[in-house]
Amino acid sequence: MAIICKNNRGWLLESPFICLAVLFCVLGCVPKKNYDASITSMRSSEEKEASDLATLSGENSHSSGQESRHEDLQEEIETDNPETISLPPVEEQLIPAEETITPPQELLETALDACTAARSKWKNGDLEEALAELDEAYALILAVDTERWPDLYQQKEDLRYLISKRIVEIHASRRATVGDTSKSIPLVMNDHVMREIKSFQNREREFFISSYKRAGRYRPMILEALREEGLPEQLSWLPLIESGFKTNALSRARALGLWQFISSTGYRYGLKRDQWVDERMDPEKATGAAIRYLVDLHGLFGDWMSALAGYNCGEGRVLRAIKNQRINYLDNFWDLYEQLPRETARYVPRFIATLTILQDPAKYGFDFPEPNPEPPVETVTVARSVKLSSLDDMLSIENGSMKALNPELRYGVTPGKAYQLRVPAGTGAKVIDTISDLPQWEVPADSYITHMVRRGETLGAIARKYGASTKRIVTANRLRSEHRIWPGQKLKIPGSRSGTSSLVAQSSGPGTHKVVSGDSLWVIAKKYRVSVNNLKKWNQLSGTKLNKGQVLKVAPPGSKKAGNTAIAGKKDKVYRVRSGDTLDKIAKRHGISLTALLRANNLDKKSTIFPKQQLVVPQ
């Protein structure tokens, strides 16, 4: 007969009489002469217990009956043998059996079931019950000792990640903001934050104050958008550390605008870019895109610190940092801090430092000026391409005012199609009435010569060769440094923005050439099939610098070739080169031979032509 067993309420004594008898025998406490009598008495008592149990119902009656039988046994022992040593209470005599240990694989399976149940409850809208299930699941996986069972390490880590993700999703699904949205981001104070506060107090003090002043122009619009989405109002200060509230701020990573979007992220959130417009510089549209991005990041990470880190360096970088962690609890930003890029690691402390200073400027030694006011504006639809500076003059407002209202217009020019233009309040009717009187403007097409870098060449030598500036070549090719080029690399050498000037326009007389914007000695020499040295000699030039409008001799004085430059005759046609044209295509289009076209324009088969260039077509 079993002496001790375990049920769902703990350890229980099946038969206290048998237990006492055995204990007495073991301890030698029962005199031998009374042993047989004790056994007989206990067996009769056991039979009595069995009949009593049959009539009992409920846990309470069973417990009270057991207690009365225990008292009877004590009295019987004391009566039969007064000399017997008194025993301690029954509870102190119990010897628990070995505790049953749940297998680790079963713990993990139970945790997985709890995750499944949590997802079901979350979908049904019971968020608290779902979180309770996840708490239970997390407690179960913590009980699995992976040092003892190393084969289960990956399963445990996968479950840990799944539980973390579920908790983040549940919290992120609570879109309604509770409490004061102006204080939703905790202002943690640590050494990293204090370091940034000191930077703003000293080295970056002027930047901080000027950014604060510019913020007044845009924060009312940003705050309104944040309130509509129920997001923390503290996020309205994020552009201060992103761009200093400058709409045209451009970072080394080519991030642009108030909210510093790179082109790919801008496309993801609906910011358009074309020949005329880059909406990353549009304050209102970029703010809407930034809010959508921040909402997605908060939904992904579950806390604003990690969301802001993801905004700065990309969600993929933060997710990799989380995945590479070996910490056995849920993640937060300060766990990831050391694993993030230095710029991103500083980003969140800088934002917290900004909020801390703005919360109590006097405490940190700041006395801010009055912020710039938000200018009153109205919107009109225009369909004519005109320069914004012309509109400034027409409206008699400060130069640059229209550009400040419409910073997204890349060239400071309205597109040649219907466009919503912001104008000072009260001037809309005048703009509509008079815009047709302003000169129409077209964005010029860029022209380039392609150069393949040879071994030993430097960017400076290439720039001198083509008569271009090093800075323009660096900009045209988006080079990080003028010292980093390599053999075989193809470089675009900027020419004239209006296209290489036509032979007709640039010829001011027989054997001469009139310099236009974008011309260089190399380009001119190539057109007239002469050497740069000869050009310098004939024109008594000591260097390569040319001036717009300068007339150069392109043939030696007295040479018969002086009268043979490419000048259109009375019967010849002048053709303007289009994008995609080649010399061969142009010759075939006009029904002449390629040789005739080349000869008429002093070109050879290797000559480069450009859009908007004018060529003589002999008849």
C-alpha cells in the first residue's frame, strides 16, 4: 500500500496509521510486546477508514474525518502503552517522495501553445489575456536550462524572439494614445545624454539657437499632423537634430530636406522626384511621409527609442542588432546602444538632450529668442514655367520669399504643367492675372563628355585637359573625394548647360570662334581639328582660362583654311541635335553622306555631339 502520494493540492498521507506503525518500527519506539496488538488495532482502524471514506463526499469532510482518526490513534497508543515516547506532529514526519521534473521539450511545446493561444486572443480583441498567455510562455522558456540541454538552445531562442515580437505587436496595436501626448517619450538621463547636452551648451550652441528660431516656421504644421495621428508631440523637435529645420539640408549620405529622407525611403512613402520637383524638400509632404514612417517603425519595435534609431540608420540595421544579441530578456534601445553605428548611437541621446533642454532652458543656460512666425499663405494653380525670382519682383516682396514658400522646386522655377504653388496670403489673384506676362523659362539639359580614367591620371589633370573645374566633375559624378578615382572608371565631364554651342553661333568670322559658356580649349580644338598648343599660340594664351564672348582664332593667320570653317551658306540648313542623335543618323535623315556632314562641320567620326548643338547640313 502506498504511504505517500502527490495530488494537485500537494503531498497527502494515504494512511496515517500505517505510516506511524512503520515509523515506530524504524525508530524502535514501540515495545515489542505491544507490536502485534498495535498492528491488529491499526488494521481494524484502517478497515473503519475505508468504510468511512465510502460515505464521505467533498474535500472538507474527508479532511475532518482524517483529523479525528488521527486523534483516536494518539489516544489508543497512549492508553495501551503509557511509556511510549510521544511523537512529533504528523506533518513533521512526512518524507516527500522525489519531485517530478517536467521534461524541457514539453516546457517548450507548452510555451508554443501559449503563444498560439495569445495570438488567438489578440485577434479577438482580448489584449490583456493575450499578454498573460505570453507572460506564461516566457516563464516556461526561462525554466529550460540550455547549458544542461544544449540541443534545445535554438528552439528556446526562436520562442524568445516570437514572444518578444508578439508583445511588440500587441502594444503597437493600441493606436489610441492615453494620457499626455506631450510627455510620451521618457527623458532618460545618463552619461550619453549629458555629453550631448554639454555639446549643445558649448560647441553647438549657435546651431541649437538658430535651429530653435527656424522651428517656429514649421512646428505648428508638424504639431497638427502629429495630433491627428495621436503621436507624441515631442517628435515635432526631431527635425532640429535631423536638419536644423532647414528644408534644403543635404547630408553626406544624400539625405535631403527637413526630415532627411534618402531617395529610396522617400519613394516608399510617396515623395516624388522629377526634373522639376523634389518633394523631400516640401515641408508638408515630407512631414506626412515622416509620420507614416515613424508609425511603421514604432509598430515594428514597440518603443520610441528603437523606432528613432531605425529612423536614423534604417530598420534593417536595428533588427540585425537585436538578432545578434545574446541577452535572455526583451530588448530595449539601451541594450542595443553599443551595437549601433556611432552616428545612430548619438542620435537618440541628442534627441533626448534636445527635449531636456527645451523642457527647462534656463536650467541649462539658454535664453531663446522669439521663434520665426509661420507665414500666412494661400495656394494657387499655375501652369506656366516661370522663375520664382520673377514672381518676387512682380509681387514686390523680398527676394527669395517665393523660394522659401516652395522649397521643393529644384531650379526655383514652376513646372510647365498644372502645379499647386504657395504664395503669400492675399496675392493669389494677382499671381493668376499677371503670370502670363512673365517670360517663360525652360530647364536646360546638361551636356557631358565621357572620359575613361587612365593609369596615372589625377582628377586635376583631367579637369585641366577638358578646361572644366574639379568641383564640377566631383559633383557631376557624385564622388566622395577628388582623390579617389581608378583606371577604367568612366567620368562625366560637364559641358555647357545650354548644350555645346552651335558652329553657326560660335563663328564670329572666318577662322574664328566665339567662346560661350562651357567651352574649353580642348573642346574647341577638337571641333576644329587643331591642337590646343596651336590655339594658344595663335591667340597668344599663356593658360587655359577663357572668357564668355571671347573670340579665338581657330586657324593660323593667312591660312587658306581660315575661310573654310563650318559656316552655314545661304543654301545650307542648320540642324539642332536631339537627344539620341548620332552623326550617322543625322546624315541619313537628311539624305547626305556622313563624309559630307563631317566635312561641313569640321568633324571626324570620333567627334562627340550634344543635345541642342547646331550642325550645318550641306545641300
